[in-house]
Amino acid sequence: MKSLRIFDTPTEVAGAVADRLAEVLAQHPRPVITFPTGSTMLPVYREIVARSQTGQLDLRGVQGIQLDEYAGVDDHTEASFRAWLHEHLLAPTGITAFHTLPAHDPTPAALASYEQVIASYGGVDLAILGIGGNGHIAFNEPGSPADSRTRVVELDRRTRQANERYWTDSDAFVPTRAVTQGIGTILEAREVLLIATGAEKAEILHEALHGPVSEHVPASLIRSHPHAEVLADAAAAGRQPSDSSARESDRLSA
Ligand code: GLP
């Protein structure tokens, strides 16, 4: 792993992600980027959308890749990750190329084809990730193999509880299964950027960064990636804001 960078606030983290995106776009006019969902990403996407609307970032050449999704959803499911990303990122930035997971009918052939399409793009340049309260990345729950590929998974009770807020329709309930890029798939990206903000992520982020590299804490597995970076706010990093050490870039060993 390359480094952990700590910022005072989620807004500063958002600015750093947008800066990194600008660098990636300067290097490749048509980068392949995996985008996550979740509340952590809201300020990040707000910043990216603001820069795009003021002409500072042009994302129209981006080939977006879906990271995870509930199993069984289709184009009409309002609580789908795909709909969420469309609203918060894709539509306002004009990203029209978005490769989705075969969530409605995730047959083995469809899952293999999802990965083959990514390979046909030349692989992923940048995988942006959040972290779940139990250490999951995408929907790779604790115990997911380090070499896992895109597949159907059962969701943890805690993950389903955390996602209840999106399923507000009285008839809807959080699906029990999801389709996710595997950890092996994610770690094939040339660069990995994990974003963590808020005190509720402090304990799991500490475990992921300083505990054993283990399938029990899937986020810890990114430490084996030579170009993985974690961007955290002071709260998630367990530091006080404006602590002079909070602005340092720490080097972490795998
Ligand atoms: C969700 C998604 C992840 C996301 C994570 C964190 O369940 N499957 O892709 O990174 O949990 O979400 P939040 O940012 O809302 O805490």
C-alpha cells in the first residue's frame, strides 16, 4: 500500500478525490473508473459535479464501471445503486458510458461476461471504494476470499440494516443477496483509492490498516496492493481535527 492521507473534514477529503480524478484525466482522456455508492461518497460526488459544472473537470470521456448492486434489481428499482449513481454522479457529469453488473439475472455466464468486458477495456485505471462498518469493500463481506471474482453474495445482517434507509417504499425490503466485484477483481485495478469519513468508521478503519491483513476484514486486503491509498478525515482516522499530525501522509507497510 502506498499511503494513508488524513484531512480535517469530509469536504477536504472530497477535494483530494476530485484532485486525483483531475490527474487521472490528465493522464488518460478515457480512463476506466469504478465508482462506489454510499453516504461517504455524497460530498465527494458533490465536489466532482461542482467542478464538472464549472468546467474544471470534464468527465464525459470516462468509462464508468459498477462495483456492486443488489441482486434482482432492474431498471425500475429506485433503491438500486445504479439509480443512485445515475442521480448523484453520472447524469450531472455527463458520464454516459457505464458498464453495469448483471444484477437482474446474475448467471455464471453473465458474471463472466461482465469481467470480460472490463478486460476488453484494458482493465480498470482507478477503483474508488468505500468501507462498510464491518470492513466490507463493495459487497465483499467478511470471509470473502482475497482472490474472489464477480459473484452473487449473501449480505450480512448488519449490512442490510445499514442499507435499510434506501429502501423506504413500504413494500420494499433490503434484498438478502447482492452482486459484487470480487476482491481479486477489485485489486486488479492499477490504482485503488479507499475513502473513509466519520467517527463510526474509526474502529474498522484502524483494524483494516493496523490489524492483520485478513479476509475477516476485507478492506485490510487492499494493503497488498502497491498503488492503494486511503483518504480519511480526522474522525475516521481517530485523530483530532487540526492536530498537526493529522495532515501528515503516513507510510504504511503491507
Ligand atoms: C455499502 C456498499 C459499499 C459502500 C459501503 C459504505 O453497503 N456496498 O460499496 O462502500 O457500504 O457505505 P457508506 O458510505 O454509506 O457508509
